[in-house]
Amino acid sequence: MKRKFLFFSVVGIISIPFCMWGAWLITPNKKLVLAIVDKTESMREGRHHMALTWILNNEKYSKTHKKSYDVSNDYYGFFPIKKSEYKIKGLERFSSAQLEQLSDDCDLAYYVDTYGVYSNDLADQNNDVNKGTGIIYGGMSQQDLDFLKKIKSKKKLIIAEYNTLQSPTPIEIRKQFETAFGLKCSGWTCRYFESLDPVENKDLPMWVVNNYKLRNAGKWPFTKPGLAFVSTMGEVVVLEDLVHLNNPVPFISIAKSEQNYFKVDDNVKFPFWFDIIIPDTAINKVVANFNISYTQKGREQLVQHNIPLNIPAIISHEGDDYGFHYFSGSFCSTNKLSSSSSHYKWISAFKSFLYNEDDTMESSSFFWTFYRPLMSTILGNYYKKIKTYRGK
């Protein structure tokens, strides 16, 4: 009897992945046409828009009634080939008539990252002191802005993420975007570092250290965990744990009503780059904020440098005129799973086995507890809306 129970238990466990795959396979496709723009993809893995593509495929959103999204090909922007070989297939090559046609054909636009690709990226020298120089391609262009305005005029959905408005986007383009979508760029970005010691932490960019030294008599006195705030003018402000911060890790805080609506967790850690924007609250609603535990000394540092203390993580405009969501962090690059893992229905039931939340720098917990349910809600509600509008 025990042997039979053991046998059927083993068979049941082994069959679970096949059942999940089979259930995903028979789930009908839902056609939802996205114009995904990623100007920072210096590797073929599609790391900057992998999370989005994974969700689209897992939930059976497809670019046609039969074809699913390919993370390596289904976007506009920078396409690395090998070593220093690449192709640029952005909207800059589109005429006004072609932009009009694209805005008719697609259901929504998602600007993942416009920071761009630099010569050092292709040379795999990401921590080089000259990071940010030798740009190959990047920044929001006039064609991008014209396209977004067309999408807005057709009452469709627009999603944009971290660095859309920062360098290398030209100032005049940024100002047009700000006016069109009701927000302002403060000129500051921020990131948590688990160690501010450049010898110990190889992920601490040397350009951050050197920019600070230029304005502080060649000194970099920081070794603890902390936050680095960087301005478009190259100024660096550092807040250190136990000096300026009670807890150096930023968390995303969201009101209970929004938490229930988007089905996301509250106070989810986000130890990655984010930009600091100032929303026009007459147009956009602040859905979530970055929760940073400053000491009095930390607050004084931010006030001294005109850095806002309240930092929105998500702002939204949901109306009959158009839809708009701005994510201040690099949300879309947080999924570390393979594309093939998206072919299993109900995989989120096993999410607690897919990350170690005690690891401060892991990103998978953010994907599973925040970004995935957030995007599932946004896409699901929008799909219902356009399906009703089309009478399907």
C-alpha cells in the first residue's frame, strides 16, 4: 500500500510540469499589439524587456492571432549582432505617414529604456570611468514623441519607464514630453549600493565615484551601504547607512486601495536605478512612492541640494481620453527567468521557490510580487476595454 502511494505521489509530482505546459498550450491567444521600444539592448538576451515579453507570452497575449512575442526581435531600437556589429531599427527611420500607420496598427506603446548603447557597452567595459561617453544610439527622438502624441490622440495606452526623460534625450524633446503627459524631470536619478567601497563593490560605477571626487577635493569617504543620487549636471550626493539613512534599501509603498486594485504587495524592495520625477497631480495620480528611511541629517542633505523628499514610483492617468503609466524605476529588467519558462500556466504558484528574498540585490521577488501582478492588471483591464470597444 505504501509503495502504491509513493508511486502515485512521484508520478503526480512529475506530471505537474506537463499539466502546466498543456494548460498553457490550450489557452487561447489574445491579440494585443504592442510597440515596444528598447534603445539599451546591448546583448541578444533581451534583458531590458524580458520581463514584459515573459508576461505577454505567459498570459497568451500575441502580436497576431497566432504568433507570440519574440524577445530578440519584437521591439524597436538597438539590435546587437555580435561583438561590435549591430543594427538600429528605431522609429527614427519612419516617415510621418509610417508613424501614423503604426499608431493605427498597435494597441499600446511601451517605452522600456531610452538610455542607449555606448561604445563601452559593446566592449563589455560597463564599469569604465568613461561610462556615458561615446554614444552609439539612444535618447527619445522627435519621431518617438510624434508617435506617442498620435497614440495619445487615438485614446490608446502609453507606458514609459525609468530614463525616458533623462540624458541622452534632448532637452527640447523632454520638455515636449513633460507638457504632453503632465510631469517634470527633476534631473536626478538614484540607486542603492550594498557597499559604497569601490574596492569591495565592483558594481559601483567608477564614474559615480569620480564625479563625486571632482566636487569634493578628490575624496570619497564612503564604505557602508547607501544611496547615490546623480544629477544630469554630474553632481553626486551620497547618503550612507547609519549616518543619513536608518535603512539604506528603498522600498515601494502603495496605498491599500491601489494595492488591492493592482494585486501587488506593499513595501517591496527596489535596490536598482530610479529617476525622480515631479508629477502634475491635476493630470496624473501618484499610485506608489519610494519609501526611504532618512535620518534628519539625510533629509538636510536632500533639501540642501534641492532633491525632492517624496519620490513617486508610479504615476498614472486612466481616463476616456487616453491611458498613461510612468514607472520611475527600471521595472522591466527584473525578470531573470528564461523565455521558455513562460510556457507554464500557474507558474506563479511556485514563485516562493524562485527567489531568495534575504538577498538584498536579487530582483526576482520584485518581478513576482509587484511587476508581474501590476502588468497583468494593466494589460488585462486594457484588453477588456479595447475588446468591448471593438465589439469582439
